[in-house]
Amino acid sequence: MKLVILSGRSGSGKTTALQALEDLGHYCVDNLPLGLLPILTEQLQREEHHVDRIAVGIDARNLPHQLSDFPAILDQLKALNMACEVVFLDAADDTLLKRFSSTRRKHPLSNDNLSLVEAIDREAEMLSSIRSLADLVIDTSNLDVHTLRDMIRERVVKRREKLSLLIESFAYKRGVPHDADLVFDVRVLPNPYWHMELRPLTGQDEPVRNYLDQQTESAQMLDDITRFLCEWLPRYEKNDRTYMTVAIGCTGGQHRSVYMVEALVQRLSNLGVDVQQRHLELSR
């Protein structure tokens, strides 16, 4: 039996993710009191019609003392020989503010004495013990519901037993993604932006690829990042890491970082590495 504990801040997409898991065959329970989680799993293990996959949504509506006890509860589950994965969804504060403002929903923690901004901050504190133990953190700031559902399917449900690797490009002008485990800065490479004929294109377009292929620094950077990942990813995997997100950034997230992600994914795929990719800026 496999248990997915799905948590995250309000407005980050937990409902969408939990619905995706249910559609993909999980027995789903939302907003379960954390203290009942070991009891639920024991009961389901004893069921005549065995349940293979469970997904439980945990959020800030839980009892505060049980949220702080999450590490101990997780240890209890592992003592029951339960295969557990903790998935945490998050988004930038300004994104969460916009989502609540546009939907006119009330934040579960906000009240007459606590503003929306304060509620968002308070929720981050309350869920910090879960986030710190998450196997996978997904930053949904730039994801629509369809992309999030696809990511849950590919990275959580269909994931092989070996480490799941995602390489993403991003723009430093918008900040480093919240879900990045490793970050590489390629702003040192020559910038196609300063060539007017290349400016409107992206790193997926042949003229930009040709330009960067001609730069000695591009090949050196690609070789170095490939060598680093090939050396260290197996060690992360041996250390029980099930997910890794590698973020590669340039100033605008349009040319150099996209080019590097595309080239790196191609090279790693040729080496037999199971890898996925996404381009945060291009998806806007």
C-alpha cells in the first residue's frame, strides 16, 4: 500500500491535485485530522478488498498541535511499513493574494483580527513542519490546473521507483522557483537578447540554438552541469531522495536558460536518465 500525503497553503491547488489523484485510482480523504492518519491506514490495510493507493489532504484547518506533531506521526506510519510520500504545494505570496482576490474566497485562517496577508503568513508557519519533510515541493505560481494535473500524473502516480528528475528554466527577474532543489545560473553566457533578430525568439528556436552553440562557454557550461548531475544524482537517490527539481535561470527566462534545459534534457535522455522538463517563463 502506498500513501500520498498532500499538503500545502490554501490557494496553491490542493483540491485540483487531490481530484487528479482520485481520478487516477487513489482512495482519497480530504482534511483528515492528522492524529487519525495511522488509524485510517491500519483499517484500510485490514480491508478485505485491499486498497493499494491512498491520498490524504492535510491543511491548516487541522488542529495546530497535530500539525506540529507531523514528524512523529510520519514515523508512526513508517513503523507500520507504509510506503509514504509527502507532496507539498506552494505558490508565491503575491500569487496567493491574487487568487483569493479574483475568486473572492475567504482564507480559512482570516478573520476580523487577521488580514489576508497575515493569514497567508500564519499558514506558512503552521505547515512548516510538513513542508520541511516533503519529498516533493511543487511551485504552482505559474501553473494552470491542466498543467498541475499533468504534473501530478507524471511525477507522482506514474513515477518509477527510481528518482524523478525535473529540469526547469526560469527568469531571475521573477525570483528563484520555490520548488528548486538545485539551481544553476547561466547568466554568464552571451545573451541573444542583445541581437535584435534573436530578441523575439526563444531557446527552442533554431537561430538562438545556433547562436549559443557557437559560444565556447555554452559547451563548457553544458559539460559541467551534465558531469555534476551524473556524479551526484545517484548519490541523492541512494540517500532516499525520490524527487529532484533542477532549476536553470537566466535574466528573462527566454533564451539561455531555455536553451540549456533543452540541451541538458537531450543529453541526459541519451544517457538513459528519466527526465522531464518545463519552461516557467514560456508557459506564462
